[in-house]
Amino acid sequence: MEYLKVIGKKNLKGSVKISGAKNAALPLLASTILSSRKIDISNLPDVVDINTLLKLLEMLGSTYNKKNGILTIDSTTINQTKATYDIVKTMRASILVLGPLLARFGHCEVSLPGGCAIGQRPVDLHLKALEQMGAIIEIKNGYIDAKAPNGLKGATIVFDKITVTGTENIVMAAALAHGETTIINAAKEPEVVNLCDVLKDAGVQIEGIGTNTIKIVGSNQKLLDFKEFTIIPDRIEAGTYLCAGAITNSILKVDNVIPEHLEAVIAKFEEMGYNILKEKLSITILPANKIKPIHITTTEYPGFPTDMQAQFMAVATMAEGVSIIDEKLFENRFMHVSELTRMGADITLNGTVATIQGTPKKLFGTDVMATDLRASSALVLAGLVANGETNIHRIYHLDRGYDKLEVKLQTLGANITRDEEKK
Ligand code: EPZ
């Protein structure tokens, strides 16, 4: 198995180009199920989760090829409607084929995603909303068995909680439904907006894009005339590299990013004492004279993203004082705490709240274990400032959502290498 070796204490400099957003590409690939034609997709990130969803679509009957960074995918040939356990167990976002398959074929079976490292993560809100659209849903042998023989019908959906993939599933289902659907308390993450914009270009009547209330008029099960589209930049990948600049107190620029997508993150860097320069498609972080502690509460967009929580915890270990991080979205998203503590960090947990006593320049390298995607990036960040060598194991978590992370960090001057574990 591979691991990453990081030799700390190196200042970083230069700029890094951000890849397409994993969490925008996943629903957009699933949405190709709704298309009446082949589609060209650009700026797709080269990460494991994207390949997993392509494998799932191929298993359902799609065909695709990649040339010069463009993916051409044809999902008109889909002839299967069962998303099997062996794929769904590797990536819970496979649930995103549920809405489009049911809307197009009137029936499908999707393995019920289990829990994951960061929490129980039920999909009850997805199922409840589809039932309101007329679906008959049963859980059979660990599978969601969904039927809508006459197609789905428009409905008014009020989500009890804001759910990103729940909103995306219902937006895609509503796009082919009979009549109008209104989603209230919808998610408005940039990734949801990217999906809605692409469906609108494909001829779907959608109002309220980017707000908590989205109205969609369905096509009465007529497949959609998709145009070629581009995946938005990955705001979480961008935020992670800005954290690399912050934790090493270096000047670092991230290119191919939309600064508006990171307002809440930028505000926290500024509160910590860093200077931030924003340009049209780039952000530069400048060193802080003194790294100040921070209070963070994770919430839905446009608030502070839970997917940046672990990375900011690593930065907070370099602050002069006590930081507080309250994780409100996922009940088990502090798996990185024990690993950072192994590196000498001083962090105490109390329920959803982590208290970080800054230990500037006191972290030391050792062997640590990645537990989930964002936790693993926090360990890499800590390794950049630790005394000595940090070895990060189980980096398959990292490869799920970061496109060539160590290569990009090497171009910024980091001493990081990928190696095979000795048997
Ligand atoms: C998306 O997950 C992202 N994944 C996550 O990113 C991200 O952390 C999360 O949104 C929040 O921003 C993708 O887009 C593929 P939710 P999702 O449904 O949609 C509860 C990463 O690191 N809930 O918005 O699964 C749920 O348990 C990943 O890239 C229900 O109770 O998250 C959570 O507490 C990790 N019932 C809250 O809502 C439901 O039916 C928000 O979850 C659905 C959700």
C-alpha cells in the first residue's frame, strides 16, 4: 500500500492550478442519464471517486472516452437500472443515480449506502422527497427498490434539513417529471448551482438557482438536449492549498478558482491575521505577522464549509492562543484529532466542539493514519510544518478527492514523496 512521506519545515512559494470540483462532477455525471445525446465534459478532476462513478455508469450501459482532457459520454445506451452494492459501498455518492434512473425508467434499485467515517449519513430525506413525487419505495435486502410506473409527478418538497446530494437528486428527478416541483430549504452550494445551470442549458425551466427555494418544470419524461459543459473549480481543493500557504506562513497563489465561492473561508484567514489578494480567477495568501486563534462553526453554504474544518484545525495548531471549532454537520468528523495529537498537537474534544491550544513550531513528524478524505489532507498540512519526517498511511482516502496532491505540493517547494510501504 502507498503512503506519503513529508519532510517538514520548508517554506512554500509559487502558484498552483486548481482542478475541477469533485462534488460538482459527481452529480453532473449522474445527470447524463437524463440526456438524449452524447455530451462533452471538460475540467473533470482526475480523482478516484470520479472513476468510480464512471464505472457505475458504464455498468448501467453508458459508454465514454477521454481525449485531450475532454470526456465524451453517451448515456442514451443505458439498459440496466441496478446500482450494485460492490460499487455503492466504495462511494456513497453513487446515490446520485437514484433520482435520474427513477425519473427516466420509472424503476431502479440502488444499494443503500452504509454509514461512513464521518457519520451515519442517512438518505431518508432523498427517499421521502421521491415518495412525495409519487414513487413507491421499499428497502429490500439492503437495496432501495423504487418504482414510478407512470413517471414522477411534480410536488412541493420541504427538506427538514439542508442536504446537498438530496437537493441534487430531486432537481434531477424533477427535470424529467410531469409538472412543477418546488424545493424549499434547498442547498445552494456552488456545486448545486453548476448542476442547475447545466440542466437549464439543456432546456429545463428552473427558477431560484442559488437560493433555498428552487422551482423546476419537468419535461414529462422527455430526455433532455444537453449542451457540452465545464465543471467549476474545486473550492475545497483551493481552500486546502491556501491552508498550505497559511500553515507554512508562505506567499502562495491558487489559480483557476472563483473567489466568491470561498468568502467564508477567506474571512477566517483574515481573522487569523493573513492578508488575502483576490483577482478574477485567483487568490493569493500573504503571511501573517502573528497567527491569531480562530472560532469556527461549520454550516451550509455560504457559511463555513465542513469540508474545510480539518484543514483549518491543522492551521490552528500554529496559532498563538486557543481556537474553537464546532462541527455542526457531521457527528463524527474529528477522526484527525487523535492523529494530530500524535504529532504533538494539543486538542481536546467535547461533543461537537474541539479546543485547539496553539503549539507553534512544536509539531513533530511521526507515522499517522488517514481516516477520511479531508482528515488526510489535514495530516499532510501538519506534516509540512512538523519537525522531521511524517509518514501518512491509508492515502487511498486522499486519492478519492485530490488530483495529484503531492505533485502540486512539490511544485510549490514541499518535500513530499509517495512511496510503497515495505512488506
Ligand atoms: C455533500 O455530502 C458532500 N459530498 C460532502 O463532501 C459535504 O461534506 C456535504 O455535502 C456537506 O457540505 C458530495 O457532494 C458528494 P448532506 P452529502 O446531505 O450530500 C444529514 C467531501 O469531503 N442528512 O448535505 O451527503 C447528514 O447526515 C464530502 O468531499 C440526513 O439526515 O451531505 C448531514 O448531517 C464529505 N438525511 C447533513 O444532513 C438525508 O437524507 C448534511 O448532509 C441527507 C442528509
